[in-house]
Amino acid sequence: MIPDPPAATTRRTSSFGATESLGESLAPALAAGDVVALSGPLGAGKTRLAAGIARGLRVASRVRSPSFTLVNEYAGRLPLFHLDLYRLEEAAVDGLGLEEMVARGVLVVEWAERLPSVWHEEALEIRIGIDPAGGRTFDADAAAGRGLALLEAWRGLPEPGALA
């Protein structure tokens, strides 16, 4: 009998700085081939979390939402490919060359619900919500492989109060 994967783990932040710190603290666990799939409403903090991951990967550039460019590539400890699929249908994603990107670095995907299902199999899935007090909730889950390893790393992150 195969054991159930670990349950989702929730983190909370109360500021943009804390959201970026959360992403930064995840970055050391990332390796080439990893996929971090972000979902949540407009303004939830997907780009702020991606900016924190970039900072943790020692990216020197300012991270901006790739809403109109679809993909921004950043040089750091690992190449970071930051995708925003808001304007795409799932069928159009296949033409982006994701296989080449993930072979070289890390994919951080906003609006990941538009990714074909194969990309979710070993991804760290993070669903971002806005709480009534204005803070953010980050529910992480994974199904297999590297996603499970990243979920374990997520569980070991500092408590939100310890983040900037």
C-alpha cells in the first residue's frame, strides 16, 4: 500500500516584505528542474512570492510581473523562469518551450491552473489567499517526486513571525 502524501501546509504573512521573505527562505531548497506553481486571485501576492524566490536565488534584477511578456528569465544561483499564464489558454502553453526552461533552471508559474496537468505532477503547488485582515495565506501541497521534497522544505521554513 502506498502511503498518502503529506497534508498541505499553510503559512501566513501580513506584509509584502514577509511574503518576499517567505519566498526567499524557500529558494535554497530549489534545484534545476523544479516547478513552483502559484495560484490565487489578482493582487494576492504571486509576484511578491516570486520576487522573494528570486532574491533567495541571488538574482540581482528587479522582479516584475511577466503579464505581457509571458516569461521573464533571471540569472542567479540557478536560472529562474518566471511565467504569468493569466492571458493564455492551457492549449497555448505547450508552445512556450517549458521543457527547455526547466532543464536549465527553476520555473515559478503564476496562474498555474492554466498549466497542462503533466506540469503539476512533481510541482510544489502554492495557493495564495487574501484573509479579511489583509494578510495572505499560502497553502502548499504536492503529489510526488521533487514536489514532495519541496513540500518538506516548506514545512521547515521559519515561522511567519520570524520573517521580515
